[in-house]
Amino acid sequence: MDNGSALTPSVLEKWRRRENLLPGLVLIALAAAGWAYVAYQAASMGSMGSGVGAMAMGSIGGAVLFLSGWTAMMVAMMVPATLPLILLYFHLARKRLSPVNARIGTVVLLVGYVAVWDMAGLPVFAYNALSGAVGSLAAVLPAVLLIVGGAYQFTPLKRICHDRCSSPLFFLMQNWRPGASGALRLGVIHGVDCLGCCAGLMAGLVALGMMNLAWMLTAAVIIFAEKTIPGSHRVARPLGVLMIGGGIALLVVPLLGGIAPGMDSM
């Protein structure tokens, strides 16, 4: 489905139209605000993993605080990669609906998309709570999560979701429904496809530290490339190998460190 990728000339011409300039700038500003909030949180508590791991024991307030940070992170990372689909929707909606309904539909689509990623934060919150409860086993969890995320890169589900997620024009043509309910449906379906495409990479990000800005930026660049560049499906398997190798290294290196003193005494 690479012919429908966002950066192929025929699709690029549609979402780069002049009428998309203002909504495009608004979406870029929204993503920038997300990055600013995440950078502030990273500076104030070091990492979401450590900060929220403690908050996990702090009831509903901790969950709300976590989800607010998670939402900002998803807006920062995912909105730039989803920009072509949102602007394509706006372009098509202006032709098929009134200007007001086109704007409302664009906002609703974005809300539906972000809501899916919000829900994806709940198991991440649970993971943080588990990390704080398992004691010494907590050191093993990131390695296991990294290996699982890497293995996911080789699955048919990853490939299918990537095909749907990286072909915005085909997606809109196949799933278009009129009205706000149709826009909400589009946002939710695209969010699910995108989640299925990025689940392995997100598992790796959770394992390595969600509020580490360098890892976040790396993941955001990979996601943008996968969702927009023709032929980007070729990235999945090498990335999976890298993640599995990294997870194995996280498991093996501490063991070797523990064995080394005994070997020296021999």
C-alpha cells in the first residue's frame, strides 16, 4: 500500500493545499505544546517510570496525573505523524460538508484518535504499579518488555496495521462516514490501527524510560517515518532485531557482572 503513503506526490499534493495551512499550524502548535509539557515533566521528576511508579501507590490522583502526562506525550509524538491524515480529512470534508461541519469533524477525529492512545496508557500505568510491587524482579521487567516489543515487530498484526496506518488516503476512502459520528469513528479506527502498528515500539519506549527525551524523540522519528515514507515497512524487522538484542543484553550483562567477582577469586 505504499502508493498511498503520505509523502507520495499524489497524496502530498492533496494535504499540502493552502486551505490546510491554518489547521496544520494549529496541529503543529498542539504537538509543540505536548513536547513542552513533557520536557517540563522530565525536568521536574526525572522520568515518568520512577515518578509515576511512586504515584501508582497514590490512588486515583496518581492515575489522573499519569494519564495527563501520557496524553501530552502521545500528542507530542503521534500528532505530527498523523498530520497528513487529519489534513486530508479536512480537505475532503470541505468538499463534502459545510465549512463549519468540516472543522467540527476535524476536531472530533483528533479527539477520537487521542482517546485510543489515552486508553493505551492504562496498561502502562499498571506496568509501573507492578514494577514498584515486585521488588528485585523489577530489574528484569524492562528487558522482558523490550524482547516482547521486538518480537511483535515480526507479527502479521504489525504488518497489517502498518499497511492501514501508513496509507491515509486509502484509509479515508474506505472508512469515510458523514457527520461528527463518522469523524469520531474514523479517529478511533485510525487510532486502533496506529496502536497496532506502534505497539512494539511503544513497549520498547516504556522499557527504556518513557520520559527520557532522547528515547522519545527517537521513537517519534521512527513513527513519523513508518507512517509517512514509502517503503517504511522495511524498518520493522531490523528494529525488532535491535530491540530483541537490547533486551537480551539487559538480561545478560547483570549476570556477567555477578559472575565476574567469583571468576576473579579463582
